Amino acid sequence: MVATSGRTATVYHGGLDQFTMRPSLAGVEYCVAGASPYALEFENGADVICLLLGDIVSRTQYEDDREKSLTFRGETTAFHPRYGRVKVAARSVRHGFIAFSYSDEFQKSVSDISLSAARLNGSVNNIQGEAIRHLARYARERLASGGALDPLEIQYLGGLVYVETIRSLDTSRTERPAGISDTAFRRITEFVEAELETDISCDMLAKVADLPLRSVFHGIRDRTGLSPYQFVINARLARARHLLESSSEPISDIALACGFASQQHLTATMSRKLGSTPGRLRHN
């Protein structure tokens, strides 16, 4: 769980596992969220498309951009590319949503459209179309009737949601922004290494590189395959691992020195990313 301080209370953001997760069916994994407020944060390892069954009023943040008010409109889809970071605090939820994640094999089997360009542009919300509207209505009515969606039905529904969404994204006309120079990337890397114990935002990286925010986001993704958020997290983990293996400093001090909120934050992140805990790394 991730805590973020608000004006009146602390909101805890859980992962997708707070919803009922379903096993993968021929490359399609999905979960169903009902009509209740939620706080969600996840880093998706696969492309995710959410089918919105009704309006969702939220505060939403992608990557390290600023949190903003956002309404996900009902009977649309939202595309969240792999390796992205999504954080949503939904205060008003009508009908809920179904989130589908897709394996590479499934994507290749249903469409010859490449999502490479679309992934570079990050999350896209409120993708609409006549077919998407009908799919949302069908899913909403099926779930409202109290009957569970059967495996074959989910496979077809997930496939149609995928096809109609990527058609609407119109990836063939997406322009790729210019990359960043070796000098700019070196400035960013040196800044991150020097400021690991502080909060680092995309705005800061853009100022260091003297480039627009979008160019920095895509430049880092092109060079490393990572979003700026993941790039910084990996640097924090690398420093923490080095200190764990080369010093006897308390783990709590190492966590703070590397920019983690607490020892628990370091442990959770390291377990998720590296499959090991700080204690195990120290004693290896």
C-alpha cells in the first residue's frame, strides 16, 4: 500500500489486487471493479486497456507528472502502455470498469498494428467509438444481471476491446518526438545520482536537460526502455544494493539516503523489482 498525504486525511493506494483478479485466458488477464470509490496505484508490465462502464471522477497521476482532476467517461476505454505508472484516486464511480492486460502473443494474434508509437505517447483516456460504446453496454448489462462472464466470453470481449481501442488510437499517424543528446542524457544521469535522497520529478529532469518535458520523457524511454519514474527507481535500487553489500549502515538509514520513504518502502520496492529483500541481499 502507498500512502499519500492529503489535506484532511491519508489516502492509501492499493494495487490491482484489491479487485477480483482473473487468471490469464489465452493471453488475456482481467479484473472487474464495481461501483465503489477506490485508490489505485500500479506499474503495469503489460499493455492494459480499461473498459469504462460508467463515469469515474478522479484525481489521477501518470508517471511523475502532476496529479490532476480527471473524469473517465463511461462507455469509453483508457489505454495504459506497459511499464507505465498509473495512480488514481476515484471519489465517484458509476458502474465501475473492466481492466484487461494483454500478452505479446495475444496482441500478435489479433492485430498486425504495432503499438510501439502509441506506447511512447503514454496513457490515453476517453477513447470512444460506436463499437466501444456497444461493448461497454454489453459488459455492464451482463455484470448487472449477476451472471459471471464465462472464459470464452471474456476472450472475445477482451479481444474486441483491444482491436477497437488500437484502431481509435490511430498509431500509424503518431509522430515520434526527437530524442535527447548524449550531453543532455549525461546531465540527467548525473543529476539523478546526485539527488537520489531527494524527491525527483520529471519537471526537474526537464530543467536540467533544458528540454521540454515530453522530449525528456520519450528520450529516456528511447535510451533505456524505462519511463523517467522507473529510471529513477532503478537508480535508487542500484545505490541501495551497493550500500547494503558494501557497508554496515542500518537498512533504515540506507532507505532514506536512497530516496525511499521508509525501510518498508525500500523492502516492498526491492521485493517487487529484484525478487529479494534488503536483509537477504546484505547476507548473501
